[in-house]
Amino acid sequence: MNAILGYLERHRISQKEFAEQAGVSPPMVCQWVSGKRRPCVTSALAIEKATGGKIPVSYWSKSKPKSKRRAV
């Protein structure tokens, strides 16, 4: 499960409320929740602050899984 989505559900916070707390737009939070985008370092710091450290910057520094696509 996406860390932000889990946080929002556990704390019963809307994406709009979280966006206000993190200082970003609601569409940006939607993209993070859906996995379409990852936050930049500045946004990751804002997420860490907004969540009281429950989603640390280091969460986002984990490498993405490599594609299993083979060269043809």
C-alpha cells in the first residue's frame, strides 16, 4: 500500500487536507497516492513534517523496482 494513502486512511485525513498541511496542490497528492509521481526532495521533506516523521524522506529514496522487460 502507498505510504501516503495508508497515512490518510489511518488518520482520516482527506487528500485536500493533507495537501494543505504539506503545502502542495491536491492534484499533486493525488498523483503521489496513485503512484503516478514520486515527490521531489522538497516535497518529501514537507511530507515528513506534515506526518510528524511517520513518512520520512528516506522512504522516497528507496530505488524503484527494475522493469522485468527483456531486450529483444
